[in-house]
Amino acid sequence: MLRQFPELPGWTFDAEEVSAGVYRAFGRDLLGRNVEATGLDPDALIEECRRAALKIMADAQKSSGQSRGSQR
């Protein structure tokens, strides 16, 4: 079941069992960026992916802010 978080518009997250009791969680956004985690607890893995996506978004905002500031 796809999950979305309000603080990450355009991102979707899901987890699938890839082996007995082992899960792969992943997140994707509309721009094609991906995050992924593998382990035993699908909810914890989705949370790990959510945090990784938040970091990607924060880093992207920093980069765009720095490039705009350097064009003066």
C-alpha cells in the first residue's frame, strides 16, 4: 500500500517482502529521485526512507539557494 507524507509532496513510499521476513522499502518522487532500505521491520524502513527523502529535499533547497546567491 502506497504511503504519502504531507511534508514530502510528490513522494510515494511502499515496502515489499523480498524474502521470508525481509522487506525492501522504497520511496520515489515525481522527478525520479529514489530512496531505498532493506531490513526486518517494514514500518521502520519506510520511516528511514522518509528521513532520507527529507534530507534529499533539504540538500536540494540548499543547493538551489547557494547557486542563486552566487549569481550576483
